[in-house]
Amino acid sequence: MAQSKIIPTLETTTPAKIKQALALIILFSVLLRGLLSWWLELCNDEVYYWTYARYPALSHFDHPPMVGFFIQAFSFNLFWDNELFLRLSSVVLGGFNTWIIYHIGREAKSPSAGLYAALLYNASVYCFVIAGIFILPDTPQLFFWLLSLYLLITSLPASPVGKRHGRRLLLAAVTIGLAMLSKYTSVFLWLGAGLYILLYNRAWLRRAELYAGILVSVVIFIPVIIWNFQNDFISFTFQSERVGFFGNGLRLDYFFTELFGQIGYNNPVNFVLIVLALIAILRKRKFLSAAPRRLLLLTSLPLIGLFLFFALFRRTLPHWTGPAYLSLIIVAAAWLADIAARRKKPILWIPRSIIISVGLLMVVLTVGVIEIKSGLLVPTHYDDPRTVGNNDITLDMYGWRQLATKFDSLLQADVASGYMPADAPMISHRWFPAAHLDYYVAHPRGMPLIAIGSLGDIHKYAWINRERPPLLPGTDAWYITGSRDFNMPGYLFEYYKYIETPDIIPINKGNKLVENFFVYRLRDLYRQPKDVLTREENS
């Protein structure tokens, strides 16, 4: 892409030093995230997405299917069923994403802008941790989003439009379709591309590749449509209810929670740099050519603005806008590269703001990991054993291995004495903690876990229940609930004649009690739980 003559650049080719620096960034990032992926236990969402890989489908209640496919691919269809391999796609693709965003920055501005974009990407909590360590739908979405952004930025601004640009747009249509198979918000890539075409390059409206590309994305997305058609469009309904706003009243508390969440997830330093770069654009600073600037803004601001608007009326989650900040990271990187060029800085000069940003991430990451493993910072105050740890979010990723080991001793003693049958299933009341109990406790022991509750509570387990052996009359079962999310099993009297007083399994960090798990024995099933999907369809 040709650079405007009024925009200074540091270099026209990629110097070897920048290539070496990029390689070191990628290597360090992959190794660090790989170590943490192996060391940390899975969080609530991650174990739930493990069920996507164990029970693959065209789509799922909560999300499209791509995250499950990635888990299957990188764990060799769960042959290596441990934390590292479940998260391996996040670790590996985080490295590829760093490489891709470098090339987008290089294409938009210069190699130095690409290097700054790579550093800012890895300083982002969302990019480095949420989508780079954890295995979430954001992992495949970010990969395909960045590929799409690169293909769009190297095709849409073309004038005149040639065959090579048409092929790139068709490739972008494929990657956008795959991004849509990851998360629904990826459709905003087409929105940004469409706005750019309508506003700045209508020559594309006369190109068949544009319409073929839209069709290609739709065809790739068809599995999700088929699954929803077969299931009363339940996933679309569920997601639309999460962002509906009419009749809820103005909620500034939700708005500021969303805003500050976005600032925190994207790193406060990154956020400030993005704001400064946007102010520079408003002041007509020509640090970025018009075409990439327009495309980057159109693939970011609509998504961010829409969810900030939704947040005025109902609760939203900050990571929903995460992919949109990729474009703004590149804008900020170009602004910093422009400053470096004007000041005639050396090729590998790194702005102090980027050093602070990376340093802040490392501090937050270090403190977070230490707290997860040691519990030094969060106090544990409780008057009731059923509330221990209910203020400690780090327990999402701690204590499950410990629970599995301690429950195993209890299980073996009960089976040896004949107090509980060896093939007794486990019951849970909600998708979390059901997935944690399933992955760490039930599945390794060949124990089926059945979730009993409403569809809104058990989510995909409404379908998983159908894949598992039915509960048989007269049989016993286990029920485990933790003090962070204590749920009395009284609702199960509808199905079981007796529920015994629970055993308590304590979870410790060192000598500090951080959580209790209550293990109930359910006796003598006299009524089989109804199929949640069938029951709700017939009601």
C-alpha cells in the first residue's frame, strides 16, 4: 500500500533487527503463556467449552462450534486431555496473532508501527491472557479476525480494483465466515467493510467478488443456522436476550462497569494511547494514510459504541468488544511510530509508554498467579461454612485438583464398604459447577454427570444429558456443591427419597481454608427427571 508523502516513516523495508525483535516477542509470549496454561487449573468457561469438544455439534446453546473444534484439533480429539493441550490453540495462535498484527501495522504504516502493535497486543490483558492463555470462543475469533483485517486492509482501499484484490476479498470472506463460526460479533467485520465500501470505494459495488464473498460467509455459517433451526433458534434467542434493553431503564452503573472493564481488559496504558491517537485524528494529524485509518476505525468503533449503548440499559461483559480494540491498537501503534519518525529515533527505539504497558501487564499477571496459588491477598472471613471463599474469584482456577484427590479417597472408602455403588452417577444443578465437577471429578473416574435444572441453568447439559446413561429407579447418586456457590439439593427430593447429611471436603491454600465442598449422597431414585428440552417445548 502506498504511503502518503506527508506521512514520515522510519523505513521502507523490514530491517533485520525488527525481525529479530518480533521473533523474540513471539517466542517469549508463547513460552510464558504455555507455562501458565500448564500450571493453572481451568476456569468455569474453559471446562464448559471442553464439553463442546467432547460432544461436538453443528452449534451449541451459548456459542457457535469453532472453540470446540479447536480444542479437538490441538488435543488430538482429547487424546491429550489436560489443561495444556486444551489451551494449546490459545498459546500457539497467540504467537501467530502477534505476527499477523505486526504485518497489519507494517502494511498500514511501517515496520516500526508493526513492532509497536505487536508489543501493545501482548500488553493487552484480553489478548495475552483471556484469548492467549484461556481457551474461549475468543481464541479462534481473534485469529480469524486478524486474518480478515489483514486481507481487508490489503484489498478494500485498492483503486482501481484488480483481480488480486478481488481474490483477497474472497479470502477475507472465508476468514470472516470462520470468525462468525467462533462468535456472532464477527459479523461486525462485514459491517465495517460494507461501510468502507459505501463511503469511500463504491467501485467494489460493481465487483462480483463482493457479492460472492458475502455468499461465501453465509454458506460457512450455515451449520449454525441449521442447528438453530433444529432447536427453535434457541441460541439466537439466548444471545439476543443478553443484549436486549427496552424496558430496563437507564443503568449508569452498568455503563461504567462496562467502560472501566474495557479499560482494564485492554490495559489502561493501551487505552490512554488509543484515546490520544484518536484525539490526534480529530485534530487532523496525518500520521496514518486515509484508507487504513478509515478501515481501522470502521472495524472498531461501531462494535465498541454499540455495546457501550447496550450497557446503558443492561449488564454486558467487557470482552465482547475485545476484537474491536485490535484495530485501535494498530492506530495507536501508528501514532507512536509517527512520533518516533519525527524525532528521528533509532529503529529499535521503544516508547516509554509501551514499556510501562508491558510492565503493568507483567505485574498484574504475576500478582494474579501468586494470588491464585497462595491466597495471600484476599482475606477469608466467614461465619458459615457454606459461604467460605464466596468473595474470592481466584478459586475459579484453584482447588479442583485438590477436590478430586480428596473425593477419590471418600469414594473408594464408600465403594469398599458397600455404602455407595461403584457406578453411582453424579448430579449437579447448573452448567457451572457441573463442567468443573465433570472434568476434574466425574469423568476421570468413569462417572456420568447429569445436570438437573432449567435450560437457563444447565445450558448445553440439556443436550449432554441425552448422550449419557439415564438415571434408573432405585439407584443412588452423588451431589457436590461448593461454598462459593452453595446450592442445597432440596430440589432433588422431587426425584430421590432421601438425601443424607453431607461430608465436608475442605480446600486449602497452604494452611489457609479457602473453600468447602459438601458431598451429599442421594438415595433411592423414585422418579426420573424429565428431559428439559422436551418439557419446555411441551409447556
